[in-house]
Amino acid sequence: MEWLILIAAIAIGVPAAAWFVQERLIFFPQPIPSTTHLPAHASPLELVAPGGTRLRGWIVKGAVTPAPAVIYFGGNAEEVSWTLSDARWPRDWTIVAVNYRGYGESEGAPGEAALTADALSIYDAVAKREDIDPARIVVFGRSLGTAIAVHLAAERPVAGAVLASPYDSLTAIGRTHYPWLPVSMLLRHRFDALGDAKRNTMPLLAIVGEIDSIIPPERSRALFDAWAGPKTWQVVPRGQHNALGDSPAFWEGIARFLAER
């Protein structure tokens, strides 16, 4: 997770620079790759966020109507079309993936406040669709996106949350890696999910990699322990931070969780 570059910059004595350029060290907007192979039934999706910013992504409709839906939030260097190309999503579920501001073809620039507000707008647009069952919406966050998903779950009614490589806060991750640094004084984008987790009573599936070197297991566990609702902790054997989806166990756990929703 490239936000550790920011913390490393602080470590070598450039705190002032880190304060002013941290957006470029936390968020790594990606274009849509030319080799993306979206499902044939994927449809472009465009939403207008607060302030008029246009967000763009896709919707892959489920096999039933109205369908249950997963709203996906990706990592800090992730253009979301790649996840839609994975054939292991349950067919009955509609999958919604919208790129963050500045990612893919979405307009604007990313930031914590903007992304969390955008998540609410995405949910509101999905929940009012006639082809979606609003009582069966599940949020799915990966890495950076887990804090966004946790916040959305605290602000809107959802049937469950899937969090892959979750964390309690960006500040806590920095303190774990560099305990001697004043990380809390320098980070403006803190993505503090702990308070929201304490408010969430819906079921949670937390999936972590056994050998994740980016998000320490104690940070994932802190978020998990704070969750107020029923919860399941799944460890992917020898799973690495950027390769959890390569494991069949990852998708099997998700399928089981969604089948119960």
C-alpha cells in the first residue's frame, strides 16, 4: 500500500512536504487499462456526486430481478474494472463498481471527505433502482476502500459488509510501522474506521492474508473486534496483501457470506 511512502517521507525529515503533498502519496489514480475484459453484460454507470463531479464505473446485473447488490470500493491504486472481470462473483448478485474521483474516467481529485461522501451518493443511486432489492445491499471494501465501506454501512441500511484487508485507521497503521513518528499530527486523510465499526450491527466478513506485510494483522483485528454486529474472521493461508483474490478460499468465503444474505 503506497501510503507507506508518505510515512517513510516523514521518517527522513520532510514533514512539511508530506503535509502538503500527501494526496499524491496516498492516492494513486489509475486509468482504465487497454486490456480490461469486462463481462458482456456489464453496463456503463455514471453518477453525479455532490458539487457536480461525475463518477463513472459499471454495473453487472444479477440473474434475478430485483437483484441483491454488492457495492464495491477498491484499493488506493486500483481501477475497479479488473474486479468485474472475475467470473467468480455469484451470478444472482448485481455488482456495482464506481471508480474514485480521478480514477478511470471519474472526474475530480480524491480525498477522504470526497470519497466518503461519494459512497453515500452511490448507495442512494443504487438503492432506488427498480432492478435492485434495497433490503439486500452488501458493501464490499478492499484495503483503503474498507474504511469507506465501513462508513457507508454506518450511515445507510445495508445487509452486510465484506472487508478484505481491513484496518482501524490510517494513523494506526503509520504508528505500527513507525512508532517514533508524530503520524497523527501530519496525516490529514486519516480514514478512521474504528468509530463507525462500533456503530455497525450488520453481519461482517473480514478476510485477511496470513502474510500481509502492508496492513499488520493487529490493525485488521482491532477493526474486527470493534464491530458491533455478528462477524466472521477468515484468514487466507499464505495470502499476501495484493493477491488475496488469487485464492479460491477468498471467493468461497464471499460466496458463503452472500448466500446467507
